[in-house]
Amino acid sequence: MVGLVVLATAVTVVVLSQQRFPFPSWVPGLGQHRFELKAEFQTGQSITPGQGQSVQIAGIRVGDITDVQLEEGNAIVSMEVENKYAELIHTDASLLLRPKTGLNDMVIEVDPGTEDSPSIEEGATLPLASTQPNVNPDEILASLDADTQA
């Protein structure tokens, strides 16, 4: 019985490690601390934490979206960035919410900012002025109708 429990635990660890499951820092040997960052977006449309939605810099996956909260009418999106990429993100960084697929699997694309500005601190929240939401094609087409143009 003990052997089956050990085998089941080993299989679970292997499966989770192949699914990009980020083990928390308290898990010995497998867990790692990741840099936490928040950003304020006008809308949290189609953001689903825990579904593999990622944070990218220049197309390279550097972290994951972990949570979305509503505060004062804006979406506060929490992200965890791998420590080796955290120093690349500066205080003048800008974030863009983009769909990765036609089903609106969202990705946050990060423009890390200039090297002249200081690196962002862990737990900081980038303001609404530093973010841009996804624009749907119907929003653009709606601005072209006759009533709006008049």
C-alpha cells in the first residue's frame, strides 16, 4: 500500500511538472519564489487565471496571470514573473492585453521600458496610464456607422 502511495505521488509530480504547473515556494525542491506584479486595466475581458494565460516579453513567456480583481471599476490583474526576467521590467513599462487565439485566450504583452528608469519593485501596481486593453473589431466598426459619424 505504501508503495502505491509513493508511486502515485511520483506520477502526480511528473504530470504537474509537464503541465507548466508553478509549484509554490513552500514545496521543497520543486517550488520557487516568483516576482509578483500587478497592473490596472480598463477591462479584464476574457482573463481567466489558472488557464495558462501568460505574460510575454518580445514573444517569450516570462510568467503567468494569477488573479483578477475589480477595484473602483477597473480590473487589477496580478501576474507572477520568473525572477530572472523581473529585472527587465522598469517603472515606465507598458502592458498590452491581446488575444492569443480566436477564442480570446488572453496574453499580456510587456514592453519593458527604458533602461534609464529604475526596475520595478515586487508587488508594485502599474497604473491605468501604462496599460492598454484589447480592442474588439466590432468597436471599430461601430464607430463607422452613420449615427456615430453624424
